[in-house]
Amino acid sequence: MPAEVKNRIDTMLEKGFQILGGDAKGADNAVQRYLANKAYGNVLVHCMENHCRNNLATGPLARFGLLNTPAVLGITR
């Protein structure tokens, strides 16, 4: 992970932000691994349905299915 990304994450940790992440391979997994190595527990991992593909976080999971997709919940980009 690039040093600039780590620095930005570290700033969020210092401020006590809740980190929202995904469960995909690649960047999602790298961020989860970084947070786990820092023993940071204020993490919410978004997963599809009842299965997380990659979850290193020890905190809560946010599960999304067909009936609670962002469009149905009124969340837009």
C-alpha cells in the first residue's frame, strides 16, 4: 500500500473515525489487513447477503441484499 494512503488512514485513526470498507480482494483487503495490524476496531465491513468474501475486521458487518440495495434505501452517488 502506498505511503500516502497509509498516512491518510493513520490520520483517520488518530481522529477516531469509523472506517467503512468493502469485502473484495485487492484494495479492500489491503486496508482491512492494515487496520488489523494496527489493532483498530472501529471498522464496518460491507458484505453482500450473508457471506463476506474477505473479512479481517472484528467489528460489525453491514450486509446488503436485494431488498436493501443503495437504490432502494435512497442512497445515490
